Amino acid sequence: MDRKLTKRGITERLFWCVLIAPSVLIVTLFIVVPIIDSIIKSFTDYKLANIVRNTAPEWNQFANYIKLFDSGILTDSVWVTFTFVLVTTTLSLVIGMSLALVLNSEIKGARVFRSLMMTPWVVPTVISALVWIWIYQPQYGLLRYLVNIVTFGRVSDFAILNSSKTALIGVITVALWKQIPLMTLLLLAGLGNVPTDVLEAAQLDGANGVTGFFKITVPYMSSVIKTSVSMIMIDNFKQFPLFWQMTSGGPNGSTTTLAVLSYKEAFIGHNFGSGAAVTTIWMLIMILFVFCYNKLFPKADLD
Amino acid sequence: MGGRVMNTRTRKLLLNILKWAVLIVVMLFLLFPIYWVVLTSFKTNMESYLYPPTFLPQAPTLDGFINLFTNYPEFFVYYKNNIIVSAAATVLVCFIAIFSGYALSRIKINWSKYAIAFLLFSQMFPVVSRLISLYGLLRGVGLLNTMTGLVLAITAGQLPFSITLMASFFDAVPMDLEEAAYIDGSSRVSTMFKVVIPLVVPGLLAVGIYSFLQTWDDYLYASTLIQNDALRTLSTGVTLRYLGELSYDWSLVNSISVVGTLPMVFVFFFFQKYMIKGLTAGAVKG
């Protein structure tokens, strides 16, 4: 009996391995190996010439890192990245939650709105950028017109992406436009888990809407909020196409995030070693960030 | 006095006004840009240059679309390439995810825990980091500038989330069904194919549609791993061709936006039920 069990255990393990092998293989070859390889290359002088002539890159005494820190562009882009991620994620949680609460109440047409609101989410990112570049267009754009009306003609040539003060706001707006639908959808699913009888009982006991929301709704939804926020936050950390298309990191580096900086170094400047140094630091930041996030908001017990 | 009654009634009214205000403002923000693009795509190029802009087309025209369909054949090459890449990656993702998801959910050994951690961890890192290295590695094995290389790289990026999502669908299938099949003498493999997999078809659909939307959206992989114009996908093709010098033809650009988005809108609204179920299942479970 015992022998039979272990024999069965072995076949189970073998079967598991066979089933899981293709995914582990692809993920290892196309994600894990490249990541390790890029960390190694971040310590070398690795340029296009190395790839073309197929010569091994040489160790360069942390030159990539030293150059990045000395020029100050790295710290600037860390700052831009954090501003973008924190502002966008917070606003998308607040706006998404407001919309979810409204759609979850017995409001007329909630079903239609629920499905219509998803539209921006299915618009490809590159096309979202096109949509908003057109709205932001400095001469004929809708935004220029609206700003002109709202300020009674005082600001008549508003070009949001052309000023280093407002360009990031311009990109954040588009990122929000694209992600609020998903945020709302996830939060709506979470709201469905909040027991209405508990909320009603609290209301009978005299709790008003705001107290009910913070004391009952939010705790019940904590795991949904946590997972959707971390999902959207990681997406925001990785955001590249919006920046690249709308501002290419400018004006004056005001929208140069880590993603833009690493891409520019590697694929525009063809200095792959320097690009790899940026992504290596970026990875360290991500690990630290996720670690702190998990410490700050420990995972609620689901079971 | 009835003051209290009045009070609750005004409060209810105010709350209602607030609700509608939130709804209208957010919905306008989300939907007006779509209207604006569709509107511009039906304007003549002259009209799209009017300032102040017109909010209804003065003379609706299909010129933008006709122009796109007749003068820009490469746009449809990008389109076709994108369909091929997304479809191939989606099929591959689904095929791999269903077996891996089954293993992670149904074979109760502690290796599964580590495999899930491995997958989730790999997903967290910046894509540019992989690409810097893949550029050299794929070139070395002759896969740079090929659809195969692009599809494999995209598939790898999509796998971790898809597998964990798939596993959560398998988790939802009751164990009893399987055990009943075992008692009837059915083997593990045939139970997997005949009993368990048919029950997760809706989940597989969700994973498939999600992957399709995600891979359709790719820009980074295609822009770095493909340099040959004949192999470009929509995102990179559009950016390189129409965003630079041609960006003065706004009626064309907006027609491109409409044509490039329509398939996604159809896919989404047609499969909406599965999509929403899939996405929320993934997030609510965590």
C-alpha cells in the first residue's frame, strides 16, 4: 500500500512536470535568461558594435552607473516615474471607486453605462495616444478651445504637451482615461461581495453613508482594492507607449520615466549597457516597492 | 414641523444629484474623446482644421476612409501582420496555459506554490530589460526580425498572468466530478480531457480574449524586435508612418484610429460576458 502510494506520487510529479514544462521553458528562455543577461551586461561596455561584430562586451568598472548618476538624469527620471505612478494610481482609485459606487446603486441605465464605460480600455494604447494628441493639438485641438472658453479668452494658446510644467499632466490624463474602466470594473466586482444587509443594518443604527463606506464597504473590499491597485500600479510603472508617442520624454526631460530613459539609452543611443544599467536599477526599485507595499498592506485572509 | 422628513428628503435629492453629476462627468471624460475621433474621421480635412472646431460635421464624408483604403496599402499589411502575431500568440498562450493551469490547480504537490511564485515574479520586471538582452540573443540565433521570434517573446510575456488566471478557473471546478470519474475507472489523462477541460471552456475563452487584446496592444516588443517594414505590426507601423510627417492629415489619422480600434470593440462587446468574468475572477481571487 505504502509503496503503491509513493509510486503514484512519482507519476503525479512526472505528469506535473510534463504539463508545466512548456511554460517554464518559454518563460525561462524569454524572460528569466534575458533579465539575468541584461543585469550582467549593465556592468559592461555593450554597444551596437558588439552585436554587429559579435564581440563579447567588456567589463567597464561601473562606468554605466557612474555616468547615469553623475549626469542626474537617472534621479530625475526616478522622480518622474514615481510622480506618474502615484498620482495616476491614486486618481484612478478615487475616480474608479466613485464611478463604481454610482453604478452599483440603483441608478437608471446602470447596465448600459457599465458596458459603455469599458470602451477606452479596448482602444489600443498607441491609438489612445493618437486620440489625445489630436485633442491636445496646439492649433486646432479641442482642449485649446475648451481652455479658451473656460478662461474667458485669457489663455488662448494652451498646448499642454509643449510645456515642461503641464506635459506630465497631459500624459496622466490619458493614462487615467485608459485605466479607469478596468479599475471601475474590478471595484464593481468587489462591491458585489459587500453584504447589503450589513450596510442596511448599519444605516438603521444611524450610520451615514460616509461612515458606512469606510467602516463596512472598504474593509469588505480590502483584498479586491489591494489586488486591483497593485495590478494597475505595476502597469503604470511599465507604461511606455503613451510617453513615447505623446512626448518622447520631453519637453526638457519632464516626462522621461525610467521606461523612456532605458529605451532611449538602449534603442535610440544604441548604448545597450547603459540601458541595461537603467533597467537594473529600475528592477531594484520595483522589488523594494513591492516589498514595502506588501509590508504596508498585508494580504487579507481570503479563506 | 416636519423638518426631519424634509431633511432626509433633501438629503436624498442632493445625493441623487451628486450621483448623476459624478456619472455624467466621468462618462463624458471616458466617452467624449471617442465621439471626437469618430466625428473627425467623418469630417473633411479642411473642416478638421477649423478653429473653433465644429461639434457636428458640416458635410459628413468618407474621404478619410477612402483615402486610407486606396492610398495606404501598407496600413493593411501592418493590420494583417498584427492579426497573425496576435492570433498565433493567443493560440499558443491558450494551449500552454490550459495544461499548466491544470497542473497548478489539480495536482496537489508543493512544487505548484513555487511555480506560481516564479511566474508572478517574472512578470513584475520591466519589459525593456528583457528586450535589451533579447535583441542580442535573438539576433544570435537568427530570430531577430522574424515573426516567430516576436510571437515567442510576446507569448512569454503573456503566459504568467494567463496561467494563474487559468488555474483559478480550474480551482472553481468541484473535485467531486473528477473523483466520480476516477471511481468509474477513468484515467487521469482521459479525465482531464473529458471531464475537467470541457468545464473550463468559458475560462479559456476569457484567457484567450484577454491575451488577444493585450498582444494587439503591444508596442515595445514589435518596435525593438522587428525592423523590417513588411513585418511591422499596427502599433509600430502607425507610429512610424503616420505620426511624423503625415500627422497633418488629421482626417486620415482619425480614420486610422477608428479602423484600428473597431475589431477590438467588436471582440470585446461580443465576448463581454466572458471577459468580465475572467478579469474579475483573477483580481477578486488575487
